[in-house]
Amino acid sequence: MHPLKIFDDLDYLSVKNQTTSFPKHFHSTFCISLIFSGVEKIDFGNYDLYSEPGSISITNPFEIHSNPLVHKDVSTSFDTVYISGELMKYYTQENIIFNQRKIQDVQVSSKFLALKKSIETGDQQHIHSSLKQFIELIKPYSNFKNENYASLNFAEFENLEEYIEQNIFEKFDLSTLAQLTNSNKYGFVKKFKLFTGMSPMNYIIMRKIFSSKSSIAPNTNLSELAYQYNFTDLAHFSKTFKRYIGVPPKTYQDRMQNKH
């Protein structure tokens, strides 16, 4: 068994025939996707990235982006591998960040598929070998980063992030959040968007979905999970989950069951 336990943070997802846009969000990991059909569009706010079939696209940790549909009548299919900053640093021996976020290389795509297959097997040595080879190929597309990967800028909001984390199962309202920051509701929303690039409620919904995703196991009762995170019902939870993840929670759970 490989000495690192952080392979637990390595995950993948297959999205078939995506026909809806992803709202603004970010990942705490590197998000690396191989496009199979359609054209993926990533809106980084200051520019757009288009990736055609056969291309690899990369977003860095905590990089806010959305994925609008390029054509409403054309679906997109892709596989995504999520690699934590800690794991990336282990294999590169330094902090890196990808300024070139699109890679068109047959060998890189082939190693991506080999990595996905190794994750499906769950074999630690197989994962280690595949991941090492894949990262060696994509590292030339990156630059050295002189500091650790940081989350969003919550310096202006003191304990707000901690409050959200501790109350992730609860229902939030803007007035309460504004009071925590000694702001009025409208000033709070404006400052939150300025410092984080997202609206407060969009950020909280995203946090709820990613938190619930990490809680899903093969035997998880999804209806109970939906109510635990304060969604109206399973249908509401499933629709919101798919908006941010790309597949419904049942599909994600089935993939986990297949691995076991």
C-alpha cells in the first residue's frame, strides 16, 4: 500500500449528455476534465475557455468559474478527475498552478483515461503509477506557485466562514449573515461578491452540495440526506446536486456502489 492516505481525496466523475449550465462555483482541488463530445465553455469572469472533444481542461483550486452551454441544443460529455493540491504537490515536489488550462495532446488524454481506470480499480499501487505518469505529462503546462493554495478571501468577514461550516445543515438567510459582519443586507451582498466573486446564497448552496457529496456512501439514504441539509425534498436536492455536480445524487451513489 502506498504510504500516502491522501488517495482518498482523489475522485473522478463521468458526465454524459450534459444539457444544463453549471452556475458559478469552485473546487478545493484541481479539476481536470477530458471532453468527449460537444464543446465545454469555462467562464473565468475575465475570459472564456473553449475545449473541443479530445481536449483536456484544467481549473486550479479555488478558481471561481461557471460552465455556460455553448449551444442549447448540443449536449456535452466529459470525464473529470479531482486532484487535491496536497497530492499534486507530493508528485511535483512544489506548489504549481496551471496558467495554460487547455491541453491538446493524445498522450496526455491516454494517460488521463489510464488514471481514471486505476481509480476505478481502487488498487493503491496502480493509482500511484498512473497518477505519477499523468502528472509528469501535465506539469510542463504549469508554473511554480510561491505560496500554498488558499481559499476565498474572507478576511473582511471574520468568523463568517466558520459560522457557515458549523451550521451547514441549517437554513441561512441574508439578514443573519449580514448581522454577523456588522453590515446591512445590501452592503453585505455587495462586499461578499467583491471579495469572493460569488453571491452569498450561491456560495452557501454550493457548500451544501459539496458537503453532501462527500457524505454519500453506498448505503446512504438520499432522502434523509436531503432533509439533513435542509432541502425541501429529494427532488429539490437532486435537481440542485445535478446543477453543481453534473449528475443526480443517485447516479453518483451508484458509481460508488459499482466500485465496491
